[in-house]
Amino acid sequence: MSNTVIPISFDPPESYLLDIEVLPMAVFKHRLDDTIAHTQRALFYVIFVVEKGELTHAVDSVTYRCQANDCIVIKPNQIHQFSNQLDWDGWVLLFSPNLLLSHSKEEEILYQLPTSFSLNASLFNTCINHLRTMSDDTRLNGHKIEANTLLRHQLSALLVRLRLADELFTFNLDADEIRAARFKRFRLLLESHFETEHQVGFYADQLGLSHKTLNRLCLQMVNASAKSLITDRIVLEAKRLLVHTTLPIQSIGDALSFDEVSNFVKLFKKHTQSTPRQFRIQHNSIRL
């Protein structure tokens, strides 16, 4: 097994135009390639539903062993790894965060669902039938927008049905805890990607949130917009490089993914009231 973490995007076959896949495990296992040997960071939602056999799967360093009537939910940006045993039967539900029309109830339900849980026989059979219908509907002829709308509503109905199973939500995260968990994930994402990703849309997509929802979250938590937090992190890194290295300003701009050094200088001056060169000289007397 490799310790490399492989980022995996939602990437269905080229001819498949929808934002959700509902696959029998027998089909899904043939989709897997040599990346199965690696630890993966899924950038989309994955739900495993076990009908027969045993599924062993690690999510965020915790190993789960699931049997019939059990499910595993993997949320965007969680780290997970397959075991060598893929001889279980059931369903795999894959969907892009972009599929969610509403970033309120459905997303709250997904956030509150535990990573692994069991369903009683009646609810499990209902969910299996629902997944079969969704799988059939992915093959309907029609416009992509209409098909995605149908599947989105079906997904919403499935999630609400799970939400009605009170035993799945015994921990009852309150609104403040949910916001704090989301904000923590945003800050972790920002720390990992600020050098190359400067747009709010990237982080919103990774978190399965709309641009407005992410911005509102940041304002609620720290009274600052998502964009300002991204910019602050970029500027902080620039300051560190200016003070603690002798890298040319052009190289610092390149390291922070600015196409033109002038754009880097403009942003830095706007937020510090000095140019990078002035800031460097002022703080450590390095002459360029």
C-alpha cells in the first residue's frame, strides 16, 4: 500500500452527463483501477450501502467493518482507503456537491449523518428500492438539466427519509457545532490550497456549499468574508517569504500562483499599504 493521498474528483465515464451515479457494487468494482491501493481524498460524496458480505473501509484513519443493512457516508475532502476485500454486494451512490440545489436541509442532513450506521430492515428495504429506481432513472432519455433535477429530488427524498430515522441522529449536533465543524474544514482547505486557489468558488465547491452560504458562515464565525480570509492567508504567506527568505519578488508571486508579478504587487499593496519591496526593506533591511 502507498501512503500517497490521491485527490479523486467526481469523474464519471465521458458519455455520462449527470451529476450523480447510482451503481451496483458489481459494476462499481470494475471501475476501480490502481488508485485503490492508495489513500484517497474524495472531492465528492460517496455512500456505500451493504446488502450482503462485509465491507471494510477506512475513513479519516478510522476503520469501519460493515455488514448487511449497514451504510458508510464519505463527505467531500475526507480521506479514505479501500481494503483488499471487495466481495460484498450492495449499492454505491456517488454525487457531486454541485448536484445539491439547496444548501440547507439536504446538506445539513449529510453533515449530521454519522460515517457508518445501520438501518432497520424496513427502512433498509425502502432505501434499496429507492436506489434501484434512481439507478433506472439515470438511464432515462432526456435533457441533462431535467434528469439532474429528477435525481436531485430523489436524493433529497432519500436523505429526508434517513433524517426521519431518529436513531441515526442521537448525537444531535446543534447549529453552532455544525457551523464550527464547517468553518474548521474551510480553514483546513484554505491552508492546503491557498497557494494555488484564490477564488471563493473553489472552496465552496469542495465543501458542498454555495458561495453565499460559505460567505455567511465566515461572517458568522469571524466577522470576515470568505474572500478576505483567502486574501489574508495569501498576504500572510507573502510577508513570511519577504521577511524570512531572499526570494525575488517575482518568484514569490510565482509561488503564490499570480500570473503577473504586477498583480501580486497590486494585491499586496492594497492590503498592507506598502509594496513588497518596501515591506521587505522596512522589516529586515534586505536590499534587492
